Amino acid sequence: MKIDELKHRVNQEKPYILADARDVDSYDSAHIPGAIPIPADQVDQLADNYDRNIDVITYCSSYSCQASTLAAKKFIQKGFKHVLDFKGGLAEWEEQGNPVESNI
């Protein structure tokens, strides 16, 4: 998934999950608005809380981070039908001048 596709998706009314695949401390420091923390190593436990038909978009830190790809694969293994991986991650999001949120 490219950043323009993510921007378009964020502005749509259709429900989706924007899953931050990084650890919770990284999520708390900064994340894309609307994202929820679902670390890649916890997808197996947390995915059961969501409808398998909802769109899922995963992201992590940047192109060099593999957590979003791992999380996307795990969502697919759990039976989610519409899973996309935003590989540019938080770094590309911020580089393009988009807002971030923090829980600190």
C-alpha cells in the first residue's frame, strides 16, 4: 500500500483497523491518528477481538521494519480477508507532513 492510498482510506467512512505493529512504547511515543496498537507478536491474541471482514491496514516504523509485514501475514492466517501493509510506515507518514498523535 502506498501513502496516497492510505490517505484516501483514512478519509473514507468505511470502518477499518489501522494496526500499529510496533511495540506499545513506540506507539505511545508517536502514531498515525486513528491507529490502534496491535504489536506483531500479539496479533494472534488480539485479532480475535475483531470482525474478520473488516479491512486491516498494518504499519510499523519504516521500509526497513518488518513488523507490519509479519502482522499482515498473521492477520491473513487468522482469516482476515482484506489486509494491506503500509510499508513506508510512520517515517514516510511524517516525512510527507502528516500529523501524528502521542500518548505521552
